[in-house]
Amino acid sequence: MKTAFLFPGQGSQYVGMGKDLASSQPIAREVFEEADRVLGIRLSSLCFEGPEEELRLTANTQPAILTTSIAALKALEARGARPSFVAGHSLGEYSALISAGALTFEDALKSVRKRGQYMQEAVPPGEGAMAALIGLDITTVREICAESSKLGVCAPANLNSPNQTVIGGSKPAVEHAVELARAHGAKRAVMLAVSAPFHCELMRPAAERLRAVFEHISFSDLKTRLVTNVDAEMIASGSEAQDALIRQVASPVRWSESIKRLLDEGVTRFVEVGPGKVLSGLVRQMSKQSQILNVEDVKSLDETAAALGL
């Protein structure tokens, strides 16, 4: 049976994430201790205790989710689990690359800390926005975005499933798109509480700043093949991984296509590794037959290890 490890991105964070694993799994605790040391902040305390407002700041959220995901990964690997393929949603692609052996945890931590900072600084507060549109196909969403672009940047940002798309761009344009989506019969069309309009053209300055960071980081070839966000294609080389991470900052996350690619490769079991179960729900929408597991605490770790026969 082919298994894919999936790693969550921003929006999966919650106060208390990773605490259970760190308190009972020494290998997970070591991951949090390393993050505190590398970043020079008490990231572990922020994950375990909050406050939530501080955890939601993008520059903190990104390393927090990465660290929690890698703590869960190390605990799962210690049980003997190995994936056939890996993929990560947005930020989660960094965790996937660590799993694949292309990036060190330390380099990924430093990168996502700066990534969060650069993405936050790319657009002045209040000028950008994102919204979730549910119940409309991507063709209709693109038409709505094209119409709304008269008011500013507006484009699909996260193509999460065939009927769930997150859009991003300039606030007036995104607000207009929400009105149009409701008029087109969307089941839900809601503005999201985010600190910046991720994965749209407004993030281009952040992508260029990240390119400079990567000049000082080594990307190794992958030991496990990965499906990229930006192309929904399999890659195996470090240079491809580096290029994909830069391009994904200002490009949509093609998650629905990525999962389809994994299904086409014969994957029948998906394990979400990290905080929350957002990706599990998206996969379930696309494949009712697949076995879907997750690891975010000791209970889910034990259940997943048992399901994997470990």
C-alpha cells in the first residue's frame, strides 16, 4: 500500500499544539528545544501556552507549525513509519522537504521565520484580504476574480478541493468577489481573519526577498518524491525544490491537483502529520476510498502507528 505524508500550513495552528507529544515523547521534545535554541525565542512556550494573538502573527505562526509538524514526524518515524511520497500545503512544503531529506530543520526554521516576516511586510496592514468560497467550481471562481480585479488584485490563492477555493488580493476586490460569489449561489463566501493576502501577486516582493535567503542555504536531492504546490508535479532534485518554494509565495496552492496526482500514483493511504485535521478533510472530499490518518498528539500517534502495523 502506497502512503503519502501530508503536512499542514498556516491556519492549522492552535494553542497547546505539540504539548502532549513533547511531554511524553523525548524525540519530539528535542525538536522544540532545538527550535527555541535556533530562533532564540521561547517558541515552545508560544505553541504550548500562547497567547493566541502572538501565535497568530505570521512570523511566529510559520515556525510554530513547522516545529510542531516535525515533532510529530520524528515521533512517527521513531515508530518505523516511512512514506512513499510527501506533500505539504503552502508552509507545509518545508516540513515535507525535511521529511524527504532535502532541507535541515535548522535551515527550514530560519527560512520560514523570514518568510513569515517578508509576507507580512509585503502588504501594509488592512490593504490585503483573503476569503473562502465554498460550493463553486474553479471556473466560476476565476470568472468572479476576473470581474473583481477591476478594483485591484484578486485571484485564486488556495485551490483546496473541487468546490473549495480561497482567494486573495486587494481588500476592495476580495470583498466584491465575496458579494459576487454569494450572487452566484456559493454555499459559503466568507472573509478570512488573516494577516496578509498570501499566494497572490501582492506577495511578489516577499518571494524575491526569500530568494536572497536561499542563496545561503543548501538544498539536497530528495530521498522521497514530493508533489509541489506550485506545479502539482513530482520533483526529486534540490534545485527544483528551491525554485518551487520561491515561486509558491506569489502563486496559488494547487492542493486539489496535488492530491489527484498522488491518487494517480496509486496512493491509498494519507497521513496528515502536524497540528489539526484540515488536510484530512480535504482529502476525504476527493477520495472516499482512501485511508486517512493523522498525527498531532499521543493518541493519534498510537492510533496511526497501529493502523500502519507498527
